[in-house]
Amino acid sequence: MNKELFLGKFSLGIALIVLSFLVAQIAKVTFFLYITDAAYRNGSIVLYVISWLLFVAGIWLVGREYYCSVKKYATLKFYHESVAEGTRKVAAKVLKKP
């Protein structure tokens, strides 16, 4: 897959996710401000559902590859290996000093 296209899909996916959060907040605010007006209330419910569709589309565009690449940073094994490697480097520097 073309890297530029891949980064474009990722950027568009992230933009859709952020946009979905903004749209959801606007929908919530209009729902509670105009709760007595049926048109605004129903419109804000529709807007909230649209925000979920934007969120799902953004997740789909971001893709499984980025999920797997980010998932490795959330494991205990990654942090254990990182600390062990850092400790080895520090120990090597300390032992080299006369």
C-alpha cells in the first residue's frame, strides 16, 4: 500500500474521530438547552447518532495496523524490556568510568 495514501487515511480517520467528539458535545449542549422544543431536541438526537457514525468511520479508517502498533506500548512486556535495556545502558556507563 502507498505510504502517502496510508498516512492520508490515518489522518482522515483521526480527524473524523475528533470531529465526532465535537459534534457529540454540540448535540448534548443543544439537547439540554432546548429540551422543551421538540425540533431542537429531535435534531440534537439525530446529530448525536451522526457523531457515532463519524466515530465508527474514523476507527475504520485508522485501521487494525495502527491498533496493533499502539497496542504494543500498552503491554507490561514492553515496559519491562524498556526498563531492562535502560538499566543495562546505565550499568555499562557506570562500569566504564574509572
